[in-house]
Amino acid sequence: MADFEPKIIIFSCFYCGYSAADLAGSLRLQYPANVRLIEMPCSGKTDARVLLEAFERGADGVYVVGCMEGDCHFLKGNIRAKKRVRYVKKLLDEIGIGGERLEMFNLSSSMGPRFAEVAREFTEKIRKLGPSPLNKGGDCR
Amino acid sequence: MIVAEQKPLAEIDKLIGEAKKILVVGCGGCVTVCLAGGEKEVGILAAALRIKRKKEGNPLETVEVTLTRQCDPEYVQQLEKYVTDDVDLILSLACGVGVQYLAERYNKWVVPALNTKFAGGSIQHGVWEERCGLCGECILYKTGGICPIIRCSKSILNGPCGGSQNGRCEVNKDTPCAWQLIYDRMKALGKLDLLLEIQPPKDWSYARDGGPRKVVREDVMIE
């Protein structure tokens, strides 16, 4: 599995993670090309359904980026996102994908270096976990 | 509304068995409001089942449909075009009524995805509580709008009983004593004298006695 390149989807709040990613780019920081960023109006908009859909469509790992707790632009969106992520992690455990493939991170828009760090850490984590059971072809059993 | 709760995923998976193609049918009524069986829950459940089965190497095809209501024949009829020969079973995310309506109308194996719990309402987002015992003969006018039939653990009509401690029910310390609530409310409304009247035993023949109940309104019948 040495050549395994995980496919990772980030559902990121427009106000923090998305700006942090922008900053990481402006700072010329390297982070893995495995991550694909989807802009959300707020992390709280991230529904259980889209998280599942990401896995169903081939993601090996997914994470949600919301503002620092207490700093949500919409007051409580990130707290709600946290609850939804917790719910979907449990669901992923039940259906055999593994809840550890989904996480939530809290960033602020000034945390460009941290954004790159999170992307690297999560990519490494998923690389160690290996491909999602859905992406292993016929030998997943 | 009727409040329902989704069965554990493992149980639903077992009910589906070896089916290859299923209709996942939501209901736009009560179960949408109590976040158990609306369009969104249909999407999440169907995706979870598909992923589980794909992982097991036994892919499942799902067709997602959410009817306006599953307890009305005219809406149940709208499912007809989706009930094709290759559909192995119908998974209904309605209350027990909807499941039965689908089973009556279509010659398919119909399984419930929810457990129907009670008639109640939400007390905060994500929390629902039983409020009506569906006893068939409302007595809320006697008790200040608080139902002793369902909110009193003993359903007594001349309460409170000796188990009422500091306004709580002895059955569960989290449950307020319905008769304490009734007393407090009647006192606040200046109607304590109404409680002096002894209530005779309730006529339960309006409730679950004598088989399924029926309401007939000739004035609105078409035929």
C-alpha cells in the first residue's frame, strides 16, 4: 500500500478554514495535494448526508473545518457541526467505514500554517489507515 | 404529532436481508417534523445502507421517495410508479400507520424503519415528550390543560397519589408529578374548587377497548 494516495475532502467554513487555506497559499506553505476543499457558508451547514455522500463517492477521509469555539460567525454553527460530526462518526462505525476517517477541526482565518499542518497530519493518518473499505475493490472482506 | 424514532441500523439491515433493490419511502407528515422519517432521514439511511452493503461486497440499490403523507390513500397511490417488479421490498420511514397503508396498497414485502413511540410534541430542539394518551374522551377541561392520563404514571383521575414527592413522580425523579402541575395551575387560575369534585372511574370504552376505533364524518364523505 506504499503508493496509496488518500483522497480527502474538507468541508470548510468560509469565514475561517477557507481563509486559512488562502493564507497558507499566500505564505507558499506546502500541504498535500490529497485534500480537496469544499467551501461552506458555515461549518454548521455540513449535513450528515453530504458527509456520507463524500464517503460513498470515494473519499478515504473527510474533515470539517469550523471556526474556533465561541467565534462562529453565526454564533453556534461550529458547535452544531461538532455534534453532527460526532453523530456521523458513530454511523460510520456502524456501517463499517470507521468513525476515525471523519474529524472536525477548529481554525481561525489567521491560522494558515496550522491549516497546512492539519492537512498534513490528517493525510498521514488516513494514509496509515489505508483506503476506505469502499475503495478496496473486491477484497474488502 | 406522532413521534417516532429510527430503529438501530443493524436491525434495519437485518430486516432488509438479502434484498437487492429497495424502495426507501419517507413521509412528509409527523415523522418529518420529529426528524425521524422525512426526506433528509431517507437520504441518510439509504446512503448508510448502500455504503454498508457495498463494503460487504453485496451492493444494494435504493430508490428514495418521500410521500406527502403515508396515511392517505391518495398520496400512497403516488408511489405506484416506483413499485416496479424488480423492487424486492419497501422500507417505510413512516409511523406504524404509514407502514400498514403501504402494505395494504402494494403487493410487496414492507418493513418498518422506525419505532412509533407516542403522541407528543417537542420541548426543545431534539427532545420530544409524550403529551396525549389518545384515550378517546378528552378531560383536559377538568385539569387545567394538563393530561393526567398520560402524564401521571398511574393515569389517576383524583390525584396526586402518595408517591408524589416534592413535585416529582416516584416512578422517575425526572418526571414532574402531573397532579402537582395540575394543582399549581388550578391554583394560579383560581379554580382550585374544580378539583374538589370527585371524578368517577373513566369510561375506557372510548380508548383501546373493542378493537380499532373509527371516526366517521358523513358530511365530508364523497360517496
